[in-house]
Amino acid sequence: MKGLNVLVAFLSGAVIGTAVGLLFAPEKGEDTRTKIAEILRKKGIRLNKDEMENLIDEIADVKEELAQ
């Protein structure tokens, strides 16, 4: 019986976590990339699609390093 209670608690937490994550999720990646490109253009920096993807990857790597 204890195992069933643990399973129910785990599944309930997963459902609640998923719902909260969807409600508070940031904008779509495409929208974020567009905003970054607009900011860079205002600063006089123009990037092609590959350069933009590389920049996004670098930002994600730095974010992961800072989170640790």
C-alpha cells in the first residue's frame, strides 16, 4: 500500500509541475531569437542564421555554467 501512495504522490507532483511549467514558460524560441536579432541590429551587428544559432548555443552554454 505504501508503494501505491508513493506512486500516486509522484504522478500528482509530475502533473502539477507540468501544468505550472506550461503556465510560466518563456516565449517561444523563435520569438526570443527575433528579439535578440533586433537588439543586435540596433547596435549595428548583423548575423546570418548560422551565426545566430551559434550565438544562441554559446548563451545557453554560459547559462548552464552559471546555473552550476
